[in-house]
Amino acid sequence: MKFTQLTGENIYYSFVSGANQVIAQKKVLNDINVFPVPDGDTGNNLASTMETIIEEAKVDANAYRTFQSIADAALTGARGNSGIIFAQYINGISDSLADEDVISIRSFAESVKNAVPHAYSAISNPVEGTMITVIKDWAEAVHSKWEQAGDFYELLSHSLETAMESLRQTTEKLKVLKDASVVDSGAKGFVHFVEGFAQFLKTGEMEKLKRQDEIIDFGEHPEHVHDHFDQRYCTEGLIAKDGLDLDRLKEDLAGIGDSLIVAGNSRKARIHVHTNHPDEVFMKLRSHGRILQQKVDDMKSQYDAIYNRKYPIALVTDSIADLPKEWMDHYQIHMIPLNLMMDDTAYLDKVTITSESFYKLMDEVETYPTSAQPNAKVVEGILSSIMSHYDSIIVVTVAKALSGTYQTIANAAEKLRQQGKKITVVDSKQNSGAQGLLVMKAAEWIHEGKTHEEVVSLLEEKIPKTKILVSVNTLKYMVRSGRVNKVTGVLGKLMNLKPVISLDENGMGTILDKAFSIKGNTAKIKNRIKAMEEEYGNLRYAIVHAGSEKRAQEYHEIFKGILGKEPEYIMSISPIVAMSAGIGCAAVAVMSDEKGKTA
């Protein structure tokens, strides 16, 4: 079958064939991913980008409109450094094409070459020897050979040879690739896409998903992988606004990290950057347009799971558990963020919005923020990725009675169990610092070498002996969040009520004690802690707060005196917890540890 021009249907099925080829190579691409960071997810990101193209692009009789639809889908679904570069390049081709029913060989050749500067312009610091170099070399080969080509397959097959040679040379162009004895992962993904695209033009049939061992071997196994993370989080966002200025957007984000890519058009932009402060990225993006999507990957955590795993059991919790980041890093604890809805945007709790940034916005927004459980597909993706590197998973969630998070994670876990995977989801019946103490204890048991079943059993025993006591300074925020009705709020304000909030044995919120001053409130919490110390003995405790460092320090002195030891930690609470309890609240979480603290 000879294609001398491409219809809308030809274009779509060529893309599907190329996309299938990339998806088939997902694991290989992950395995050789060492640049710009060795986080092992280039295959996942390119596959996700391709899947969105397949699912969302629409076939039109007009080839130009079909290509536009593909370009829009690529931008919407773009993931990772390579996925966004690919999407920007496809958008560049789309912008260069004329609005015609069919695409000629000449028009195609000119557009793929003209789109190269468009792709380069999106990258703040283009690095040769990567995907962008292979794209450039391939495009130049296409443009140089179009007049001699009898049909599209002949053109693509000849230019594919150039792309493969360019791919081989990536190992020599970048030291990090040479040290690891691999080619660039993103570049390899692009070559596979061209392979699949060309295959359709040869046969008129979509490329089926191939076994990975049928593909040319370019060196699949890294021998030396660097572990330097100057910037920890791979941060991505999608924003929309008529009249977007991509250059101004790029300037605004300059200096916030590295590997910055701003791809898109005057209506929509996909942003990618490696940074230590993803929350700052999204605070800046708020001023440029409506934030449609947010995604942040912890590259250090991904690296540790692949190359530096400490334990056979993965411990996972959600963002409601308040536990210091350095502690989570030490025990390699994974976190699933909940969503905080504000101004029609879903921010990732503790990730794209922190307590500090949230407090600044809390009294400015017209509609009070709300919380939402994690997206089911996101949870499935997180757990599936973790499971690929561990023997089993234990997840400790926020109280089921407080959030649908437990059920969302339990549903995802059940899908993994049906695949023969070992995973247990534990309802902590707690939140905040109390949930954090339980996760801390579970991590210590895993560190001691206890089995999966032992850790789960011990956790179930420990939950009833764990408590959080929250001193609420004002009921204003609990009324606004819907945790307390307005009548109670008005009465509380008139009476200067300072309640002690806790969770009951089922994890439901409850007013444990009532006081009419901070002093009286503190006295009631002290009495509760003393009673628990007498009943259980050897309490471990943590102090958490919402923008109230002074009260946290007061608690430090009080409970150090009562319990005769330092707190495990003092920290600011999750923005979602702060949304309900309110700015100015402080809490002490306690857990019985009869056998003593693990060294």
C-alpha cells in the first residue's frame, strides 16, 4: 500500500500505531532512564502521553483538523520532560500545516522541519544528545529526502535510519549516558514512535503492541546511575487562558528550578520544571491562568525505590498524617496527597500547596476551600508503581469516618490483590499527629524486620491507645468548613468557647471538653494526658499546630514536664486539617509505647 498523501484518518491511525509502539516499550524506557534524573519514569510518562492522544484525539475528514486535535490531546496528556517536548513538537507541526483536507509529502516535510525551533523554544536550557537532538536530526533527514521519496513510507523509513543513528550517538554526547552505558530514554521513545508511525504507512494497519525483546537493543541496562538531586520534585501543570504569553510565563518561572519547559499556545500551556518548591510554582501559575492539572513526582523517592530500597515492605500513608519529611525520607515512607479545592482548582495537599501558602490565601478566597479524596486513577498509579519495587505494601490512612480516602485506596488495593499482589490498608481511625505517630511506629517495626502480618496486627492493637487533643482557638473556620453548624458557631463566639476537639473510637470528630479560655482549655488537655499516662504508661507524643509556633512551644514545655521527655516532633499541620481546625489551633498527639521507644 502506497500513501502519497495523508487523510485525517491516515494521520490518526499512524499516530495510534506509533503510540502503541511507545506504550509497548514502557518498561525498557523506564529501565534506562538516567537523564536528567534517574527516576525511572520516562516510559510511564511517554506512555501516559500516548494514551491520552489515543483516547482524546478525534478523527476528522480534514487532515489539518485531525492533526490539531492530536496536538491538543498531546498537550493535555503530556507527562514528564520527554512527553512535554514531544507535545510541543507536535503542536509546532500542527501550527505549520495549512488548513487542507489532505497532507502532501512536501507539506509534511516542511512542517516537521519548521516545528523544530518551536520545540527548542519551549526548553529553557536545551541539552544536545537527548530527545530534542534526535527530533532535529530526524526532521532534517525528512526535509532533505522528500523530493526523492515515492511515498510516505519510503520517506519515513529512510529518515528512521538517521533517527536510529542519532539515538546511538546520544551515548557519546552525554557523559551521564556514557557512564551508564545507555542511550537517552526519551530519544529512544521518539524513535519507537516513528517506527510505529512508519509501520502503518507500510501496511495500512495499526501497529500492535510488540513484545519488548523484538525491538532493536540499544543497550538497556544502566551500570552506573548518579544519585544527585539538586531539585527534588518533577513538577507539572496545565493552565488555560485566552491570550497566554508563553515568554512571560517562562520568565516568571525562571530561577525556580531547572529542566524548565513551557509548551503550548495562546490558549493553553503545559509547564514542566524540576524544583524543590512545587508550591511556589503553582502560586505563580495562579496569576497566569486557570490551573487545569497538577502533577508532582518525588524523584528522590522514586530513585530510592528503584536503586536504594531499604525494606521489602513499602509503607504508605496519606497527606493527612503529619510526620516530618526528613523522618519519612529516612524510613522511605510514601505519601498519597489528598486534594484541596480552592478557586475551582484542585491543589495537592502538602505538595502544591503548603501550610504557609495556604494561610496567606485562606481569608482571601471568595468561596471557602474544601477537601476531596485522591483521584482513583492517581491512587492506582501510585500503588502500582510502588508495588513494582516491593514485596508488599501496608497503607495507613486517615480515619475512614472522616474521609473517603480510605475507600478509594482500599478499592485500588483490591485491584492489586486480584493480580496476586500483597497489600493491606489499615484505617488509623486518627488524623494529623496521631496518624503520624502510628505511621512512625509502623516504620520502626518494619525496620526491626517484623513481617507484614506482624506489623498489621501490632498496628491494630496500637490504634485504640493513640489520641489527638486539639485546642481550637476559634470556631470560625470549623463553621466555614462545615464541621460545625452556624448556630453552634454563633453561640461559641458569644460564650468565648474554646473546645478540645478529638476523635472517638470510630474516628469521628467530637468535642471532648469545653472551656471558656485558652488557659482552661490547656488545663483540660493536661488532665487528659496525665490520665492516659497513668492508664497506659510511657507515652510518646508529638505537637502540631496551624501557624501557632508560640502555642506549640508552650505545649512543648508543658508536656515535656508532664511526660519527662522531648516530643517526637513539632510541626505545622496539613493544609486540609488547618482548613477545618483553623489558623491558631494547636494539638498534642499521644500514643502508648509500653515496650519503649525503638532505638
